Amino acid sequence: MLRHKRHAESYWETLVLCFLGLLFFLERFEGATTVPAEVAALNAILGRWGWTASATSSPAWNISGEPCSGAAIDSTALDDPNFNPSIKCECSYDNATTCHIVQLRVHAMDVKGEIPDELQNLTYLFNLDLNQNYLTGPLPAFIGSLTKLQYLTFGANALSGSIPKELGKLTSLISLYINSCGASGEFPSTISGLSSLQELWASDNNFTGKFPDFSRTSLVILRIQGNSFEGPIPSSLSNMTKVTDLRIGDIQNGSSSLAFIRNLSSLSILILRNCRISDIMPSDFSRFTSLQRLDLSFNNLTGQIPQSLFNLSLLSYLFLGNNSLSGSLPTSKSESLLNIDLSYNQLGGSFPSWVSEQNLKINLVANNFVISGSNNSVLASGLNCLQRDIPCNHRVPIYSSFAINCGGNKTITSSDGTLYEIDGRTLSSASYYGNRVLKDFDIRAEENSFTAVTRKFIVPVTDNFLEIHFFWAGKGTCCVPTQGSYGPSVSAISVSPYDFTPTVSNEPPSSASKSSNKSTIVGIFSGIGALVLLIVFGFLSIGRGKDAARDDEDDTFNYAELRSATEDFDPSNKLGEGGFGPVFKGNLVDGRVVAVKQLSITSNQGKHQFMTEIATISAVQHRNLVKLYGCCVEGGKRILVYEYLENKSLDQAIFGTLGYLAPEYAMRGHLTEKTDVFAFGVVCLEVLSGRSNADQSLEPAKVYLLEWAWNLREKKCELELLDPTLSSYDEGQAIRLINIALLCTQASPLLRPSMSRVVAMLTGDLDVAEVKSRPGYLTDWQSNDSSSIPSGFFKPSTSGNPETSTSNTSMLNDTERTPSPSRPILDESIDEGR
């Protein structure tokens, strides 16, 4: 009890002593005075910027009279919004009788003019913050005489000229913020060699020359993107082992390596955007356990994306777009990784399950991914066709011009009615088809007013496809705004025809208006608005002809147009003839060379049915398939228009186009994915045997490959099917392939596997189902059947276009398609390829 009482008394005695000490401390400081030269300098500086030392001024920068009093010496923070401009003083000098101004902050006050010379008299400053103003002129060299400076901030101003080398005298400097300040020229080596420097923000300026060597610094944060430094990035940066935030970008010339990051395992943010890095993607990222954001976009990285990168537990942003990465996506990813951009690479394969996660933001356009019915919802609506080998097919054009409201504000007003607010992300670059048309766009330099700035570009449009990219990081870019209206950003985009005249609004132009070099005017209107990060994929379509049928949604041609293109189907333009009709070479008015195929068979299909089927076929696009441009349907005429490839015929590389069509399509016109499975089975047998699917020069039992394969299988001597030129092979694999081919060529589509299952069988991931009996179409006829079709079907093709043979074969009409004893009728149903 007594002990407790003595303890309480001791506590109160200590508290009283502390209170008395505080009073003594404040009394001493209240009696201290600011050095007169510093008072005069402060009044001169703020006077030039429109403020005086007055308690009634708005805003008050301290109190009237002695500046080093009140908020300048108490616990009030320097960035307290009630005091701006603000100062902080240190009054412990000369036995607490003298105060020196040690911190000065004038933040975002729209201060105009050059930096006053009087600033050099504040020699005790260790913190100078003049961020986000409108200071002009050069950064004065006398700043280097303020040798006590530890924190120096001039970011987001309108300075000019180079950074003075005298700043290298600031040997105590810890943080230097000169981002978006307007500086240019070479970056002083005296600064990059400051051993005490821990933070450097120098982004979005006009620095040139060799990239600085910061290896002697103690940098923890380095942000220096958005300049024009010359590469390569010094390998000595690998010595910056303390760095946690490294942002480099927009390197000019030279080629850099990624090797320097190997030792930077403390990184939490790594941005090396547009740095001309040519290297193989590192195979192991497991050492970067603190990495939260990685941006290596717009470089020349090759190789595959390592699984270890997707396993990083803290990584949330990953940007690897516009490189040359290949391979497939990692099979899994961490839960934190929710923002991914892998666009414009050479990635392929199918999508792993994680791409469908609900909160995931992912961009995979312009790659080589396999888009199927089961995964076509992975990409955003309208973008699922934007793979390199699957361009979007928008069929008949419906727009000759269009405009997009991007949501940006149309006007701006700064705080004083005359100054332009430079806060916020800004549009700095724009390009189409990879051709940059705007770089370091600065609205302040374009217009000395608040009117909108419009830029127009004449852009050639090919394949009815227009791609526009806007880049929001660059010169003039500062920080993401949290309030107010900032900019500039894009308010609207307008796309309109340039060298042709539309017939009516939103209708395609007439054929007379077509030219071989179509262009459009792209107008970009800049206003002020919130952050716009926009990639616009516009599809500018140019009409086929004013008589085109608008009730159909496929690319159609009129008969007169095709007659003119083929010179009235002149025999000299005839490329050849297949089972469904002759093929002619044609030259369209717009300059395209096409293959025009007249369909000579009769059909019970109506116009709508035919157009639907053409739409299905034309939607199938691949680099190894001849493109179907469209068709003509007038009266009883049915004509297909294909891409023309002057590379002879596929039959000279393989065995022709006969024999691949499934029975259900040949007999009933039913086109499904299983039709292609049938064709694959036939091709598989051809590859195994080294021969075509029908060869009249062979003995009767071997003429038809499918029939011969089944005969051999039933005799359990399938290996006799193999190409005799093969010197060695794996018998088990050969039999497996034969069984897969026979399974693919079953009569019923329901009995054929899907292509995904076929692939699984080929790779050994799935067992091959047993096929017990030959398909019905082989049992319904014999090789000596009297039902046949003309032997002209077997003449070799000389054209590089669909279903063509020699140009001397005449077109057959319906009455000419009569049986002959030379070939079974079944061959007609399965030999006609697409």
C-alpha cells in the first residue's frame, strides 16, 4: 500500500517536471527571433507570388509579425491544408535565441513566374516543396548552394532548360522530385552520383543523352520513364540492390538486356516499358517475392511466360503486351493476380481455366489462341475474334462514317480562370496500325485558350479494319486525379470517308466511288476529362455496290460486277474446273484479284439457306485456308468469290481436293464441325500411305484408299497400308493413327470424335475407341458398280484456288451429269471438297 502510494507520487512529480520543461522550451522559442535576412527573403519570395505575411490573408501562410511562431514551430504538419504556403522553423540556434527557416512549401497554388533569386538566402532549408505550380524559366544554379537540402521538389511545373550540374553539391540530398517539370538536355552525372540519394522522380521530361548510371546511389525509388534517353540501360544498375520501385521507359536507340534485374530481388514495382529490351524472358521469377506490379510491355522479349511469374503471391498487375512471347499460358495463377495484359504477342494454344475468373481483367487480343465454341466467351464481347489468324468478319458494310463520344469534358476552367491545370493523366501519343501520329502531345503548346484542340489524320484503311491506340503515359503526365476535372484527354473520335462519297447516310458507297487506295479521316478531339485509357477497334466498312442486297448480312456481289471482273467469263481467264463448276480469275474495281467460281449443280436450297451456309463457311478463317470473300445470288445463279492465290494447286503439295467431303454434307447439305473431322481422317490416311485417296492407276482393290484401308484392317494387316518409302517406323503408333483415321471417317457424324478428342488421341492422352465395322457408305456399293460420274473429275488441277482442275474441262450442266461405268456413284458424294 505504501509502496503504491510512493509510486503514484513519483508519477505526478515526473508529469509536473515535463510540463514545466515544455513551458520553458516554448518560452525560450517564443523569445527567439528569425534571422532578418531570411524574413526579408521570405517576404520577397511570397510577395512575388502574390502573398504577404498577414494573419488575414487567404490563405494565411502563418501569422503576422514574427514568421517563426505559432504553426511554424508547433506540431502542425507542413502539409496541413490550413497553411499553404507554409513554413517550418528551427529555433534552437544561438542558445535558442535564433530561428532559421528550414522548410518551405508552396504546393499547387498556381504560382507563376521564375524562381526568385531571394530563395538562395534561405540557406538553412532542408525541405523545399514547390510542386504543381506554373513556374517558368530555368532551374537556377544557386539551388546547389543550399547544401543542407535533403528533400527538393519541383515536379509538375513549366520550367525550361537543363538541370544545373550544381545540384551535385547537395551531398545530403535524400529525395529529388523533378517529374513533369519541363526540364530538358542531358541528366547531370553529378546528381546520378549522389551516394545519399534514395528517391528520384524524374519522369515525363525531355531528358536526352545516355541513360544515367545510378549505381553509386542508395536509391530505393527510381522513376525516370517518359524521357528520350539513349540506350542501352547500364548493366551496373544491378548494383542497386536496395531499390523497391524501378520505373524506366521510352528509351531511344540501343538494345538493352534484362540481366541487370537479376540481383534486384527487393523490387515491389518494376516498369520497363518501351525500353528496347531484346532478350529472352527469364525462366525463374521466384526470387521476386515482393513484386506487386510488373510492366515489360512494348519491348522485344521472346520465349515463354514462366509459371513462376504467375505463382508470385503478391503480384497483382502484369503487363507484357507488344512483345514476341510465344507458347501457351501458364496453367495456374495466384489469387492476387487480377490485372493481366498479354496482347500483341505470339501466344497460342487453348485457354486455361483461370481466364474465366469473375474478377479478372485480362487482355489477350492479337495472339494466336485457339478460339472455339467452348471458350469464345473468355474475351470481352466483340473482341473474341481479334486474334492474329482470326480477323473479325463483319460481312456487309453498314457504316461509311462513325463517331465515338469518349466521355471527356468539353471545356475546362482552372482555379483562377486563366491558368491551365496540368494535374492528371494526359493523352500524349496516338497511333494507327502501329504508325505513331502524335508524340508528346501538349495541349498548352497547341492552343493559347480553352477551346478544344482537333487533330485530323488521313489514314489508309485495308480489309475494312481500323485500329487506333491511345497512350496515356508520357510528357505532361503527372498523377491520377482524385477530384476535380483534369486533362487533357480525348473527348470524341470521328471517322469519316475521305476519297469516296457515300450514297446516303450510313449506306455503302457506289461501286463507282471505289478506289484502290481507300482512306479515311480520323479526327481526334481533345478536351479535358477524367482518365481515359482507351483502345478503339473501329471497323470502317466500304460498300461493295449500291445495288448490293441489304437484307442479307454477308458480303455480296452483283452479277454485273463479276461479269466485268472476269471479262464476261472469258475462257482466257478460266483457271480450271471442279466438280461443282468452273473457276475464273477476276479483277474487281477496288483492285482485288479474286477467283470466281460458278456453281453448276442444282440445289433445293433457298436464298436464305444458301446465304446462311456461306456465312458459316466465310467465318472459318485460318492462314492455311483460302479466304471466301462472299457470293452472288441472282435468279438461278450461285457464284462464290474467293481470295486468289497464285501458287498453283494444293494437289501438287498433297494430293488434290477430291475425296474429303463427308456424306451428310454431300447428300443433304448439313455442314457441321464433324464434316472437317471426316476430311482430317482422309488426309491422315493419305499421309500414312503416301498416296491420294483415289488412284485409278492402281489395281482395283487399291483404287479407293478408304476401302483398301478397311479391307486391310479386316485382314489384320493394316501395316501394309503404310508408305513403302518409309525406312523405319513405330508399328504401335502407326496402327494407332490408322484406327484414329478410320474412326474419323465413320458414316454418322455422331460416331466421329470431336477434333479436341482427336488431338487427345494423337498425343496419347485418350484411348482410341475401337471401330468394329466399316461405315455404311462402303458396304452399299462395290468397285464394279455401274453407277458413276464422269472421269473428267480426275483431271489434275493447275490453279491455287478451291476445287479447280485443268482449264480445258468444260462446265457440266445437269443433263451431262449421267452415270458412266468408269467410277462408282459414291465417289461423287465424298470426293467433292470445299
